[in-house]
Amino acid sequence: MPRAPILHRKPNTGMKGPDFPTLALRATIMTTATHTDTANWLSDAHAALKAVEALYGEALASVRARVSKDGKLSAELIEADQHAAHGLAWFATYKQGLSELVHYAERLSAEGAYG
């Protein structure tokens, strides 16, 4: 059964599994600390979160294809491809942390306590 393609940092590094931190940074809109108003920062943060969520969806589909057999997760395939499974778990945590940060900034802004 052919395995789903997965991205690597560099083909010759010997790194096994996806490099989610680098992929996430590429997908994230990088901003500088020069915004003087909260609305611009929140707009950029929402765009970055949307990009990270889209990339996470692609990573989830890729890892799911690698560790599934007959449409179900396979403990054997997960064991064999631990780097991908652990990378996906890390990425999910990163995505959730970014989401919480953006929502926290929104709450602070609504209360007039941001900045």
C-alpha cells in the first residue's frame, strides 16, 4: 500500500516525519511589533491563525493516511510512524495555543484592557 506523501525539512538530513514547526512558520503571517492599534494586530493574528488551521488540516489528513488501515487508525502503523504522530500532536497543541492567545487578546480588547 503506497504511503501518503509527507514533507521533510531537507531530503538529506535524515529527519524522519514532518517538520511541522517550520511548516507552521511558513504558513503564519509574520508581523512586527510596530502596530500601534489593537485592530491591526488582531486582524493579522486572525489571518495567521486561519493559515495555521488550514495547514493543520493538511497535516492531519496526511498523518491519518499514514497511520490508517482499511479506514481505521492502526496501532501498528502509529507505532511504526511515531515521529509523524508526535509531530501532529505537537502541531495541534501549537494551533490551540495560538487560538487561545488570539481569543484572549480579543477579550482584553473588548474590556479596554489590551495593551
